[in-house]
Amino acid sequence: MVNRYNPRRRLRGHVLENKRAKRDVIDSLPDDILIHILSFVPTKFAIRTSVLSKRWRNIWCNTPLLYLDNCIVQPSSIDESLNRYTAPKINKIELASSNKIRRNVVSWTSLKKFSLRKCTIPDASIAKILSGCRNLECLTLHKCQQLRFLDLRKMLHLRTLEIYSHYKVKMRIVAPHIHSLRFVTSQLPCTLVKISSLTEARLDICINSTCRICKADFLQDMMLELLEKLKHVEKLTFGGNFLQILSLAEVREVPFPMLKVKTLILETVIFQYVVPGIKRLLQNSLELKKLM
């Protein structure tokens, strides 16, 4: 005969009741609260909540932040997740995929920050995506292959552009509305067109094993061409490798453009291979007010 007053049985009953009570508390929360909670959870975990019940199936689709990485999920799942993602208010989307991204026109009108990392994305695809992100304020492109022409003329609200280019692709950028540019390149040139609104920029060059085959005059021409495009910018930041290339140009007595910079930031240790470049920058910055 089973003892109904068995302490262990009663304890198990209390545990089950507590679990039901906690689950009922969560289920009783309105969708807006659940969406807010999931916005602090990594996307891969937020997506998993869709199997909890019919109500939870599309809760994660309304979170304002989305991060998808094909190191975490399958590449096919990234496309499926983007198709299901229908949040009315989107603050930030970050995609990291080694596969080619081919998207139709999207409608992410509330999106403020968009980041693509290690993606293969043709010019036509990025153009389609950006056409549906007209209120975008910050765009980050990190090691994106096949991207040769970036036309941002219609991005009236875009203020910050960050590009980390490490692939053998020559890039042309038209960005008349951006105020801040962060550009780190490997060894291939980048043509900047119509950047009259730019007020601050950070430049550096990534020296890796593939750069060893580059000719020194090619690198200095590329850096000086960028400097010529940025001569009107009031705040400039240069990395150590960039300064070394400028020093080489100075030693070779290559002419430097005159700059209108008011704040100059040097992110380097002071040593003999950057001194000539720094000296020439200071001589050509007659309006300089702050050196950091």
C-alpha cells in the first residue's frame, strides 16, 4: 500500500508546483516584456525559445537586436532567420557569415546600426539591403569580399562608416553624408568620392604576410592619396603602420598635402620609423590646436 503522506512524495509535489508557478508567471507576462527580456539574450538562445509553445514561436522575431553567426548556426538557418525576422523596431543587426549573402529588398526602416562581418556580398546585394535601411546611422563592413563599389548617396542619415578591408579587392566609396570614417586596409587602394561632410577619420594599414610583396612606393602613393582626400577633415587619427608609410614618403621627399586638421591623434609608440612622418604632418598642419 502506498503511503500518501510520504515526505519524499510530498516534496516532489511541491517542486512540481513551484515549477508550474514559475512557468505561469513567465507566461503571464505581456509580449512587450518578453521581447525586452530576449533583447538581452544572445540571438542563438532567443531563437530556441520558439519551440516552447505556439505563443513563443515568433516572440524572438520582434527583438530590436539581431546577431547571427554561421559559426553558431548553419548558413541556411541565417537566411531562414532573416526571412522570419519582422521586428517593427530594429536598432541593430549584425551578420557574420562566410557564405554569399544575396538578399532581396528589405524593409528595415527603423534600423540604426548594421554590421556585416566576413561576408561575401556583391555590390548589387548590399545596394538592395541598404535601399531598405534609409534611416541607418552606422554601417560597419569587416572583411567583406566582392565589395567593389559602395554607393551611400541615398543614405541621408548615415553618419558613421567603418571599413576593415583585408581582401584583394579595390574599393570605391561614395559617401557624401558621413561625419565619421574608420578605415583599416591591407594593401589595396580605396577611392573616396564626395566626402565633404566628413569631420573625423581614423586611418591605418594592416601589415600582414601578403603585404611583404607590396612595393613601398605603391603603399605610400595609396596613403598619400587618402590623405589628400581627407585634408579638409578637422580631426584625424593615424595608426602606427600608417605613420611608418608616411615616414617612408618623407624620407623620399614626396610632397605632402596641407591639412586643415585641428585635432591630431597618433596611436603609436614614438620610435625612429615614425618620426619623419609625424614631423611632416605637424609642419603641414598650420591650424592644429590639439595633439594627442
